[in-house]
Amino acid sequence: MTPLIDVVFLLLVFFLWTSSFERPEADLSSALVLPPLAEITGGSDAPPPLYDEITIRLVQVAGREAAEIRMNDQVIADRAALADRLRQITALGAQPAVVVHPDAEVSMGVAIAVYDAVRAAGIDEVLFAVQE
Amino acid sequence: MNTNLQATRINRLPNLFAVKLLMVTLLGWPLFCGAAAEAQQPSSSDNTANPANRGNRSTSTADSIQALVEQGMLERAEHLAREQLDAAALSSDEAAKAAVALAGVRIANLLRAPLDQQQAHLDAAIEPLQRVLRAYPDHRRAPWLRFQSCSVDIAVAQRQAAVLAATPGDERQRLAVLATLIERSRDLQELEGDVSQQIAVAFDHRDRSPWIDELMALRNAIAVQRVEVLLRRGELFAAGTDDALAAAAEAQQAAIAAQGLVRDDAARQADLLRMRCEALLRMGQPDQAAELLAPLLNPRTDERGDAQNLSVNRQLDDPTLALAVRLALELGQLPQAERLLASHYGERPAEAAAAPESDLARLRYLIARRSQSAGAEQTKRDVGDWIEAIRRRGGDFAQRRAETIVIELLGRSSAQLSDPRIVIAAAAQQLRAGHARQAAERLATAARQTRESAAARQLAVAGAAAYSSVGEDLAAGKLLLEIAQAHQHEPGAAELHLQAAVLLERHGRASAADVSADSAVVDPVNELLRQTIQLWPSEPATQQARRWLVARLIAAEKHVEAATVAAPRDDPAATEERWEAAAAAWSEALATVPLVTADLAVNPAVERLTEQALEQFPADAPAAEHGRRRLSVLFGNPALAATLEPTDRNEPFIDWLLAVRRGDSAGAPPAAAPEMRQRAVQRLVADAIAAPAKRTHLAAAILQLEGDAATLPRAMALVWSNRWREADEVLDRCVQTDTKSEQTAITAATVLSRSSQPDAKRRALERFAAVGATLAQGSTAWHEVRLATLELLSELDQQPEAARLAQYILLTRPPEDPAVKARYQRWSEP
């Protein structure tokens, strides 16, 4: 009969090999926004929210190192100004959804930084827009 | 447009001409019947046609056939002849006689038929003759059958030659006719030789039977026919040419030879003499011709020579008269020509019975007299009058022959052609010859040079028709326009002007250069029509111009302009009907502008437009009163409607609407056209918006008019009747049926927002939120929806929420329009 200690040792080795140390993506508080596949012809019965979602575009402009930030097509000077504007919004008691939409040329680091800034301003629902 | 220049084909010859050809054709037929008995005694050609052996059955039948043909009863004549032919043995004399008779009837049919059916009739006419000859090539009566066969061909060729004389220019046709005549002339010569040989043989046998007499009568007929053919052949050449002279010389020789053969036949002698004179005239020997013809003109005074044979009491026939007149004119004996014509035509030439030859001879005389008395207006007019008389008497064909003579004698210079009818005749001749552009230019020049308005108008119309016939509508229109403007105070100028507009519009369409679609450029046709209306306000043509202009403006969606034109302000004689039409046009124009705007306000533009419309209906024009009242009731503001009183006119719907607008009890609405009901609904909605105190009363009327239709006015009426849930259902149906427009959804929410009930306002809030989500953020409509939402929140005592929303929008979607931004800022203040 195999000693119990061997079984425990084998189980330990098994779990060591099968465990992942990477943090799962689902644990992040963000989601992806995909473009609609078809025109939506009907809506739900629930009335739409009064506060419309906010779209933040990150555009890589030629000749500039940093990506340009546009909130609802308004150019925002930098991340700090963006955070300031968003804090004013949350101060109203509004909790709009914010969609971060980086261009393909914008680095992931910049996108994450903007994401962090939005979260830091107190916005709960932040989404990434991607193109298929 | 009335014009003589339409290039119609000559399909029928005038009856007189047809009868003459017919008699020529039937020549072979009486020869059978009368020659034997006539051989012993000289007689006229009429006598020749009378059958001697009246007891004979076939001769009686031939008589009947001839009588039927002369009376125009061709069907019966043909039936009779065919019956006779079918009953007889083909070898018999009766069969030959019947074949000749049947051919004669059928050629009579041919001469009455259109030219394009000629060949079929020709084949039918030849068929009975060929049937007998094919069965019996050596038939005893073969020469008669051959002669009739030739006569059929000659009749057709002569008809075509006559057409060519009236419509020159078809060279191919001319050569074809010439070939036929030459061929038939040769056939006749050959036939004459055969018959002469038979006569000689009969004499050798000392045969004095009637057979010889019949043969001699046939030979004489052939000889006369041949001269006729030779003369006709000469007509196919231009006068004075070598060919024409040669043909005339040959005809003269043939006539002399034939005269030697027909010594005993006075009628034929006379015919031959006339033909000989005709040939001499063509040969340029009018003196000799006149000398020869003199015994025919004065038979009693001449006791010698040929004249003795001619001295019978016969009235001057048309061919002889025509020839005598021409000879007199050729010799410059105008009084002699006048005397001859006076004796023939009397005091009223246009009513005298005469053949076309005489009519044309008189035309030549009138032209000669006109040339001698240059400047006398009456003589100038006489020519034109006589051309018209010829047309009345002989039809288009005779008129064209007359026109040909006019051109021949007066030349082609416009300067000589001062009478517009003569210019038109000359141009018509050119047109038929295929020179339409030259004809048009001739007419245009004459029209521009003529000071007399009626003549200028006549010429311009003909010129425009000629231009149009070659597709030059622009030139045609310009000509009419020019003449209309130059003679604008004369009758008919308005019609010319209008016609010019028609032609220019057609030109515009054809060249795809019509600028009516481009409102930036002044439309020349519309301008012309405006001029017509302005210059001749009371002319009948102006009404047409007005209607056309209105239609054009409506087609270009210029409704207000159309309505303004439709009002006959400048015509004091305008009838009530025309004012009604103007009111209808204004109704259409006003209906194109919404009376209630999308934000449920009364459109001030309609009020301004209504004022503009009513200005077109003068208060001092009783005929305009009805139209004015109708417009006031349908489109006038409440203040205006309050001044109106019911009338005794039978317009129950208008009266009902007026009563409702005035706040009176009106009952159920009378029947009316759907568009009228729709306009009434719009008017009542506008009244209700303007006067909240009257809303319940007006809403009831609107609901009566709308029934259960899903319309915004009905929803509004339901809201005003405190039935907002029903209104909400109606609005749902409106939005569902009107899929194209987000505006409908916005208006639907606005309708509910105007309710005084909080629940209805909350439902309106939902509607605004729903429609806002479908709109592009930051768009004008989106901001309007958001501002309406703020207002509703305020009305529902949710001012803090409204302020928050306004601040949110200023932070996230600030509007570019400062006015809109200011409105948000006002709402954002706590």
C-alpha cells in the first residue's frame, strides 16, 4: 500500500504544475465594446438613461509623441485635465458609462494609463472599444 | 394653327379631272356600240358614244353601265359588266364588249382611289382584257381590247403627269411616266397600222359592211389618242427645251396626219385642231395657232376650208376656251382674252361652271392683267382671290396647279409677290418640291416686310409651319414672336405670341436646353407667357397662356408663383369661374406650407402667405368675392375668420368650418373632399394652439373630422380632451406607421408633453429619452430633445434633476450654438 505521504506529494506536484500565476482578465473591471453586427430595430422596454455614455478616443497624431485625447470629440489637454473633467461629472451624481477607444497606433500602455485615470476619477463602468 | 403649308400628299384628283380621264379611257368602249351606225353620217363625239343598235341586249347593258359610271354608281356598274362578261363565251363579241366595259368601270374606280392603291386597281382593270386576249389571241375584237388596254395605261400615266405638274421635283416619277407614254405611243402607232391594214384588206374584198366602219372609227380614235399622248409627253419637259419642242413638233405632225383620217368626224376634227394649236403654241408659233383656232371660236363667220366641217352650233368647250385664252395672252391680246372669259364666266366667275383648264386660263389672264396694271391693289388681290376660288372649286390639286402657274409667271422674286396669298402659294410650291427652308425664309422675309398686319400674320404662320416642318422650331418661334410684337395692337397677336412660346418650348425640350428646371435662370418660355398675359389680358389666347404658365410653375414646384399668375387681377372681365380657379391655385400653394410647425406652433409664414393671397382678390371685384371668402375660412387667422358671416352660397362644408371657428355650434361636418377636410383640420389645430380657451370645442370638431385615424391632429385633440392614454396609443401608431421620420417621434413626445396631466408628461419624458437615444449626440435634434426634457423635468417639479442634466450636457456635449448653450446655462442654475 502506497504511503499517504506519497499521495499527498503527488497531488502537490500536480497542482504545482497545473496552476497559473497570471491574473485572469475577467478579474479586471473592464469589458470590450464591439461594434453592432446589425442595425438594432427594437429596443428594450426600459427607458434609456438620461446621462449618455461618454466616448474617449485616443488618437495618434503624426509628429506628436503623446496620443491626443478626445472626449465626445472635444480635445482634452492631457490625462490630468481628463480626470478633472470626469471628476466634475461624477460630482453631479452621474455615473455614465465611459468607452475608451484607442487607435491601432496607440500603445497599450497609453490606453491603460487613460483607463486608470478614468477609474481614478470615480467612473465605475469603463469599457474598451475594439474593431473586429 | 391654320396653314396651307402642311405637306400633305395628293391622294385624289378633283372630280372634273377624273371624269375627263375617264372619258378618255372609256373611248374604246363606245366604239363598239356606235361606230357602225355612225359611219354613214358625221356626228359629234357624243353621238359616237350612242349605240346605234339599241335593240341589241349587250348594247343596252353597255348603255346602262355607262350611265351608272357617269352617276358614280361604280359598284353596280362593275357588277353588271362582270355579270355580262361571265355570261358570254370569251370568243364572242359580247365578251369583248363586256371586258372593255368592265375595264372602263375599274379604271373609273382607279381614278377615284388614292395614289398608293393605284397599282392594285390598274391590275384589276387590265385583267378582263387579258382574260379574253389570253384565251383568244386572234380574237375578232382584239384591236379594241388592245386599244382599251393602252387607254388604261395612258389614263394612269396622265393622272401621274397631272400630279407631277402640280408637284414638280420628283425626277424618278417623271421618267417613269415619260417611259410609259413613249411606250404606249409606240403601241398606238403599231395598233393604228394593224387596223389600217385590216381596213385595206376589207376594202380589197370590196366589203362595205359595217365592220369596215367600225374599224375606221377605231382607227380614228387611235389617231386622236396618240396625238393626245404625244402632247402629254411634251408637258413632262420644261417649256422651251429641245425635248419639249421635239415632242410638240411630233404631236403637230401626228395631228395633221390624224386630221386627214377623220375628215368625216367633225368632233374629232375639232379635237385634233385644238391639239394641233396647242402643239403650235408650245412650238412658239402662237400666230399660226390662233389663225388655225379662229374657226372654232367663230364658226359662223368662216365659210371656207376646214371650218366648214366645224361649223356646227357647239358651245365653246373648256379645253378650247382655255387654249384660246392662252393664245390671246401669248399674243398680248388682253381684251380678247377678257371677252372670251367674260362670255364663259359671266359676272360671277367664282360661281360659273367651268373645268379646271378654264379656271387656270383665267388665272393666267389675271396675272397678265396684274402685270400690266402694276400698283393697282384690286388687281393684286384678284389673283389671290382667284387662287382661293380655284381651291374651292377644284380642291387642293387644282390649287397646286394654280400655284405652279403663279410661280412660272411671276417668277420667284418676293418683290413681285406682294399679295401674301401669292407668296404663300409660291412657298407652298417650294415646300412640295422639297425646299422647305427656302420656302420658310421666303415667307419670313415677306412677313417682316409686310406692313399690313393680317397679311404679316398669315405669312408668319405659314413661315413658322415651314420652319417647323424641317425641325427649326427656334426660327419658327422667333418669327412668330417678332411679328406678334411688331403688330401687337392687331387682332391675333396674342395667338401668335402664344404659339411662339409653344414652339420655343418644343425647341427647348428637343435640344434639352430647357432652363425651366434651373430656377436661377429666367425661363424664356415662362417669360414669354407672362408677356402674353401682360400685353393682352383679355384675349382668349391669354387664358390658355395663363393656364399653361400655371401648370409649368406647379410642375417646377413654384406654387406661390403659379397661384399669383392664376389670379386674373389685370382682367376686369374675369369671370367667377376664373377667380375660383385662382382660389384653388392659392389653396394648393398655401397647402404646401405647414400651418403648424413641428414644435406645435402656428407657422407665421402661412399667415403672411394668406395675406399675400388675399391681396390678389380685390375687394371691389364681385366675381372674386367667393374665392376670397373660401381662402379666408380655410387659411385666414382667427381674427379674420371672426369678421366673416355665413352666406347663402351652397357651400355647407365651408359654412360648417366657419361656424366651428367662430365658436358656434355646428353639428356633424358635411361631406367634403379629403384634401379640404385635411386643410380644415390643420386650420382648427392652429386655432386651438393659438386659443387654449377654445381647445375643447375645437378638439371635438377635429375628432369628428378625423374619425379613428392615427394622426397627430387627432392625438392632439385627444390630449386637449384630457384623453391622454388614447392619445398615447394613437401616437404609438403614428410613430410605427411613419418609419422614416424621427421628427414624428419627437412631435409625438411634444404632443403628450402639452398635456396638463403629470402622467402624460412623464410618458412624454420617456418618449423624449427614447427618441434622444436614437439621435446622433450633439445634433440639433438631439439638443432640442434634451432641452424639451429639461422643460418637462421642470414642469414635473424636478428642477434639481434638470439642473444636473443641463450641467452634464455642458460638460460632455456643449452645443456650438451660443443661443442653445445659453439655454442650457439657464437650466443649469439651481
